[in-house]
Amino acid sequence: MGNNLRNGIGRLIKMSRFFLFIISVQSFGATMFIDTELMGQTKSVYEIDITLEKENARLVEVFDELESKTDFKFSYYSNVVKRNNRVTLHNETSFGAVLESISKQTNLRFKRINQNITSIIRRKITNPLRR
């Protein structure tokens, strides 16, 4: 009986080691998969190369062209785009530079959430201490 108990404990230890090894391999594989998926989302808008040159272009057309040249989608209120109707872009070479140039010309600011770019009106503060 003592011999059977030792053999059973020995098998249990071997099985435990085997399962620990399998779980470790699966965890490592899952981590590698998740890590490569997340790396695509952490790329800066300034690292995305795009060439765009426009003269007095309608903002909606610029957004449409940016959507066709990148994986980004723009969302905005139509009344915001009508107010900030036209922009001029001179040889902008990155997606971030294009957004920055549009922002300077239109009083819009942009917020990125994954592959979506939302435009928001920047409010002017006349007296930040007054409530």
C-alpha cells in the first residue's frame, strides 16, 4: 500500500509539472498575441505618413480624403464643419501634422479613440478666474 501511495504521488507531481508547463506556454503565446494587437493602436498620429496639399479646401472634403488614405474615421457635428468651412494645407507629411494644421485654422481640436477621430469646438476663455 505504501508503494502504491508513492507511485500515485509521483504521478500527481509529474502531471502537475506537465500542466504547469502547458499553462505557461499558453500564457506566453496569449501575451505575444495580445501585445502585437495592441501595438497597432499605440502608433502616434505623427508616425502615420500621409502627403496632403490643399488650397482653400472644404473641411468635409479634407476629412473624406483623410478617411480614404488612412484607417481613421472622423465624426463631427455638421454645424461645426459648416462654421469652419475651408482650410489650406501646404505639403503636410504626417497625419498628425494635418490635424494640427486644421486645428490652428479652424478652432477645432481632435480627440483620438482607437481608429476614430472626433472633432470638438475649442472654447475661448476670456477670463479663466471668473465663474
